[in-house]
Amino acid sequence: MRVIISILLLYQATVLPFDLHNSMDETRSAIESFYNDSQIELKGRLEKLETLKSLEVETTFRHLFFSKTLITASNVINLEKSIKQTDSDIFKLKLAMKNSNSNKFAQAIHDIEKALADAQVFHHIKHNEQRLTKLRLLTKTAVEKRSHRFARKCIGEAMMTIHKMNEQQKRGRGKRNAAFISSKDFLRNVKQTIGESNFRDLLAMEGEVTLMFAIDDTGSMWEEIDEAKKIAKLIIDHNRTLPPVEYILSPFNDPVTGPVTLVNATERDTIVKLIESLRPHGGGDCPELAFKGMIGAINKGPLNGSPLYVFTDASPKDNTKENVEFLTATLPDQEIVTNFFAFDGSECSRVEQFSPFKEIAHATSGQVFILKHADELKHFHNFTKTSLTGTAVLETAVRNRRSTRRKKRSTSSSKTSMSYPIPVDDSIDILVVSVTTDRSSKGGKTWNVSLNSPGDTIAGIAPSNLDMGTVYHISSPSVGIWSLYIEAETNVGYDFFAKGSTLDNIDFKVYFVRTTVRRGKNHTIPITSPLRGREAEAILTLSGAAYIDQQTLKAELVTLVGDTVTTKKPISLTSKSKKGIRYSFKFYPPNEIFKIKLKGKTKKGNPFQRISDKPIKHETLLVRIIYARNHYTVPKGRTSYAVFAVENVGSDEVVDFKSFGTLGTVERLSRRMARARKGRVASFAVTFRGNAKAAKGTTVIIVVSVKGRKSGSKSVISIPFLVV
């Protein structure tokens, strides 16, 4: 193993330069061409149906007239039934056309582009036709079990191989008389291999989403389960106006969890029957296996960008560092926004015991709603429904009990009042503002909230008031600056999110890269986080770009409290794509945890802003995968391995290696610690075994973390592997 690692590290130093952004542009154009073809096909089918509807009515009445047949009630009923079915087909086609240009489709392209960028650091790989064939077949295996994250990873790696093969051909190193390979031709072959329906699902062309429920089914949860059932029914009742929704139900208890069930979009009534079949039982010893229930839902393979709702009245019994680290790594990577409905009021559910939930929620742009009774869940029906189409964060802040750095309003002696402006632009169909606190309002004595529309008026805004929070859900909000006022005693902590929703959100995804110069050319590779003391470069991928005046785009760094970090003017962005989709900016990371704020104007001249999802922290350690055996697959019941490299930009120190994964896959580490010297690279291997009971095509996730003993710096990555 040591010899293999040494060869891989030596190969790493000789890797050829690569034009990342041009390759991303080519990949995006190839993928979007299939979307455009799909839209043309849907439009043609829609025109045929609308023509058929007109002919149907005309032909029926002409037949009745010329045949001198009396128009009976039966004739009218049959015609109405036929028209109703045609109208239903027309509606579905229009919805498919509308949803095709969705947040989920933009996210699928981002996933593939990111996989292309990540593929630069994979070593000891032969880029040839055999590899393309292998990746195409692995894509087929993955999509058959809905392992879309792995399948998109395969597509990104294939784009890299195509680029490398074409480069070899240009330099005369490829096969004689071999033709250049087109990204679009490869995608067309993938489409033929996996089928039209699976291809559309792979690229999320219809905005598919998974609604996940992890429900505590201990004896005290009768009323809460009943309210969860109502939420599921509400989604089903409104499903005709939403993207296709599938469901995952993961009950948990102690000492057992499950069974975890996946229900696809065509069997939506089944989820209500499953929830109705839940029978609260057991319990009595307070903490329950909440994290195991959540991991069970993840193991079922939810679609990227899906919401997870956790219902419980107890703290997590399985609150281990490994579980928290696994969830805070995998949930953000899969864009799974996680919200907790935690019921307070017993010895099992003191507010302080819910802090592990808050750590996970904050890592995913979710929240912990502490509820006094099950009836408060009814205020979240629209909140849950809106999350299915995808939301973008407009503004957010966390206030601990002593942080009062924002502008105050005059107020009573024991309270402070904070003002938060929320720009609402013309692209937003729904505005959701949710505030959670760690104290009861006591009828407004300890805290209160108000939301004013542009012009500083409160007319027509009806909140859903909870004992420990407030939720606003506003359809067709007025364009302009809204104002959120939170007045609270100094011993009250709170957090809030203002989110906007439409089927084509203005939003952005971000990752960080490091550029080195080799052979006179720039070589850009992704990294897990900004590095302490080094200039960082962020790559932003925009969605909803059609709404944006791209000349006005700026970026800022903001703290979790909501304050701006950068002391100078907002940072200008540099375009990295021909279509204005990808931008970059450089900055020196602050010492505190921060997020990125994107600001600008829409084409109608209205200000907008968006906040990145995941909290960001600079580190001195950087971990990356440099090799995975057999194309990132693990055979059932057999072992495989992956090799990781660790770079240290800080002082020399001892670092600890940890690895864990779903389905009990991790078997051993080649070493558990090493001395990481400044500017040097250390390495280690992880060996894992495929679960003998795992289905072929399912994804297992391996999480690897590296932590410095002296600095406390930590670098974490999650890697999907496919069971074969």
C-alpha cells in the first residue's frame, strides 16, 4: 500500500494543466441542448393536444348535426369526460414545461460541473474509450437505483476523460484516424443506455424532489404523528401544482429504528397509509435514536436538494461526534435542508438538549422549531409545501444571548430591538420568514416580532405565532425592502431565515479553488475550504441568470450575526463563462465563521441579494481523494480502498485521521495519525467492505476527516461509492 501511495503522490506532481472553465462551458452547453430538445418536444406534444381538443368538440357536434341525432345528456357527459382527460394531459405538459427550467435542473448541472472539476485530482487513470464505456455503464447501474449523485459524478468524470482524449488527439498521441469525441454524443449514448425517463430524472428536468419524514414513534408521539399525517395529505392534495414528489418515511425509537420506506411519486397515497399505520410504542427512557433515523432516510437515496423534516419530543441518544460529523458533511453536500420539529414540555425535551439538532440544522440552512404542542404544526403546512419547489436564502442571522452588534431601535429597558432589511425582488413568487427562539414569548413579554412591507406598513401581513417562534408565508410579495424587527430580552437567543421561492430562483452555489502555475499555464483545482492566511478564490455558479443584470453583481462576506466582514466596498466578480453563469472573486478569509452574500439588480432594476447556504470557516489542513479503486465502486461483501492526501499550510503538528460510512462500510485505516509538516503532503488509505445485503446500484457514503491536535483545524469530505 505504501508503494502505491508514493507512486500516486509522484504522479500528482506531474499532472498536466487543464482549462477548467472552458471545459465546464462545453459540458453545460451539451447538457442544455438536451433540455432545449426536450422543451421543443413537449411544445410539439402540447400543440397536438390543443388541436385534438378543438377537433374533438367540432367533430362530435358535426357528427350529431349531420346524423340528425338528438343531443342527449349521455352525449354531453361523454364529451365532458373526454375534454376533461385532454385538459388534464395539457395541464401536465404545461407543468412539465414550466418545471423543466427549474432549480433542480440548475443544481444537476452544477453537480456535474463540480464533478468535472474534482476529477482533475484523480490520478493513475487511463483516459480512453474503455473508461468512457465503464462510466456509461456505471451511470446506468446508478440511475436504476436512483443513485443520482453518483451518476452525475460519473458524467462529470466522463467529461474530463473526453477532454483528455481530445487533447491527446490534438497532440498526435491518440489513436490514428480516431475522431474527436463530442460531449453531446456521449450524453446521447447515455440517454440511449438508460432510457428517456431515467435521463430526465438524472438531470432533474421536471424538478423532482423527495419529501423525507424521520418520525419519533415512541408512546408520547400520538398527536405529533397525527399532525405529520395532515402535512403529508396536504402535499398530496396540492401535488398537481408541484413538481413530482416522492416520499421517504423513517421512523425511529429505541433500541430499534425503521423500517425505512421509499414511496415513488406515482404511489403518493401510500405515504399517508404508512404514516397512519405508525403505532406509537415503547419509550420511557427519554433519548431516542434520532440520528440513526435520519441516516436511514439518507441511505434510501433521496434526490439532491430535497427537504428532511424530523419530528421528536426527545434529545438524540446517538449524539456521537461521528454521527454529527457524518450528518453535517453529507446533508450539505446533497443540498438537503433539514428542519426539526422538537416538542418541549417533558423531562425528555428541555431546550438545552436540542443543541445537537441546531448544529445540524445550521449546517443546512434549516432550523429547530421548538413547539409546545402538536397543534402548532398546523402553521407549517404552507412552509412544508413551499420547500418542495426550492428556496433561496435572502437574509439570515443568528443571535446568541449576548450578541447585539446590529442597529438597535429604542425599546424598553430590559429588551433590545434589532432591524433586518430584506430586499424582495421581482423574481420572487413566495416569501417565507421564519423566526425561532430559545424562550417562550410569554404573550410578548420576553420577545416579539413584526414584519413590515415596503413603505414600513404592516397591513395585510398575518403571521403564524408560535410560543417559541413566528412564521410568515406571503404569496406575491411586494417588490422592495421589507423590514424584520425582533425585540427580545438579552437572555433570549434566536435565529431567522428569510427565503424566496419560485420555480426558477435567482440563487448561487459556491465552492473554493486553488490555482497553481504549471508549465506556464494555470491549473485550478477545488479545495474543501479557504486556507488560513492564503488568498482564497470562490467560484459562484448562478441560477436564474435570465433575471439578473450581470453588470451589477457584487459579493460580500457576512458573519452569522449578519454583519458585513469586508471593510472595503463590495467585491467585484470576474466572469468565468461565456454565458454569464459562472463567476469568481478573491479575498482573504476572516478569522470568524462567515457566509457569502451575492448582491446586484434584476433586469427590471430592482435590488436583490442571496446568501450562501453553508457556514464557511478557514482551515490550515486540506484533505482530498487522489485515488479510488475500480472507479469508486465497492463489490458486495468484498473490500476496496481509496487513497487520500493531506496538505498542511500551518505549523507542523500531529493530525488524526477518521473515517466512517453508511451501512457499516469502513473496515480500517492504513494509519490513524501522522505528523503533518508545513508545506508537505501526508497520505493515508481507507479500506472498506461492501455490505453483503446492499442492493447493486445503491450508494454508500464514506466520510473522511482530518483534525490537527494543536490547531484544531479540521478538513472533512464525503465521497459516494457505488455497490456493484
